[in-house]
Amino acid sequence: MTCSEISGDQSRSLCHVSATNDEEASAKAAAADADTGAPTIFDKIISKEIPSSIVYEDDNVLAFRDISPQAPVHVLVIPKLRDGLTQLGKAEGRHVEILGQLMYAAKIVAEKEGILDGFRVVINNGPAACIT
């Protein structure tokens, strides 16, 4: 999930960029694999093994700046506990509470960043969105 700024009457939004065949093939291959539970880059950011620019953190959610921002304000908002929720398409009933917490955290980030009057929340899901 990303938060990005919309400013005035000019929309600064994330654009859909066609993935290269290699990116899409990698994403499809990764999606075919079951979640092994091995630490991901996000797990390493949560555990502070990999440094990040944290914007918001509570017991369940971590929000940090994207290292390759596609908008003036580009923040990733992730759950601290994976619990099978590796992408929205894999959500189950037990994930309803954390999904709400993620959306609320996006609102808090927008407040902190001074963009509450206009922001976007984008969720990329699955191989076609190049999510691995």
C-alpha cells in the first residue's frame, strides 16, 4: 500500500508502468511459490536489520518512505506480522482487523505529511502488478 500526494488541481499520482517481460516473469515465478516463511526484505525492515525512514509505527503497522519514490510523498504501509497476508488477494476473514489498521495508518501518515486534503492509497496485488 502506498500513500502519494495529490496537490491542488494538478494530480501527482502513481502511473501504471508496463512491466518488462523479465519483471513479469519473475513476479509470476515468485507468486507460484508458496510462502516459505523465509524473511523478506519487509521482515528485515521491520526488525531494523535494513534501515528505513520510518514515518509511523505502532504495535501492528510500520510505515516508511519508499527508496525509489514515484510521487512527492511515497510511503509503504505494511503489517508487522505476515500471518499469510503476503498480498491483498490472499486476505482471509482473520485479516479484516489488520486491513482496517493499515488503512487507518495511511490516514495518520497523510496527516503527518500534511496531505490529508488530497492523497491516494494504492494497493498492488499479484504477478500482473509485478508483486513478488
